[in-house]
Amino acid sequence: MALEDVPLADGDARVRPLADAIRLFDYEYRQFRMRVAASQGLSIPEFDAFTIVTFSSAPITPKRLAEDLRMTTGAVTAMVDRLVGNGLFVRRPHPTDRRSVHVELTPAGQEIVENIYRGFVRAFSPFAGLSDDHLDRLVADVVAVTEAVRVGDQQLDPAR
């Protein structure tokens, strides 16, 4: 059965075109991530680790990184070992738990993040011609969609 044939409640059917457009964006963004990760010599989990470490509001432990990546702590330890060995991440002692460490970007890791970000922003350059009001509305809509997905994720997994 094709997804467009999946029966939906009336309210859900009304937003099917939005859900389909976001699903298409998600697919294309995944393809984009794979190309960008490869261009920087990263695997997708490594790319995701860079994203998590970059956007984390507090220093992140390998355990928390494993939870966010939905990977085992052993797999994350091996990945962090590679990234540390490549000079992209550094482990710093945890200030209150001597059994733990924080994972941080090195200057070389930060340079990769900046390269990735520049490429990401460049992908949206076709929107530079929009009026300020139109661009502000678009940004607000994307933020609202992001929040809806975040809330939906929490409904699927209340622990997150």
C-alpha cells in the first residue's frame, strides 16, 4: 500500500500534504548529510556526534552521547577514540565525577563544524531573495514544524 492510500482521520488527512513535504525534506536532508559527512571524512554516526556535541547546551559525556545517538556505550567509546585519535575531539576530566569525562571539539573539530555549517547555509541560498517578512515567516514556520516533531518524538518516547 502506498502511503497516500493510508486511511487517516479527517484532521490528519488535511495536513497530509505538509507531512509528505516534510517526509520528502527528511529524505533529501539525509542524502545531504551523507554527502557532507563523506566530504569531511566522517561516517553518519560521527557526523551526528559532531552535531550533538556542537548543539549541546552543556558539556556532554560519552554516556549521554550514546543515549542521544541511540548507540551502545562501547560503540560510542570506539567512535570517540577514533575522533580523538584524528585530533577532532578531546576528552576533558568531568569536574565532579572522576570516573567520567566530557567530550569536546578541538580547534580542528570546530573547523569541520564550520565547514559543514557553511555548506548547510549555502544550500538555502536560493531563499536569499525573499523579502525579510517572507523569510521571517518561513523561519517561524520551520521552527513550529521542528517543535511539532520534537513534541511528537516525546509522545513516542517520554524519556527523551
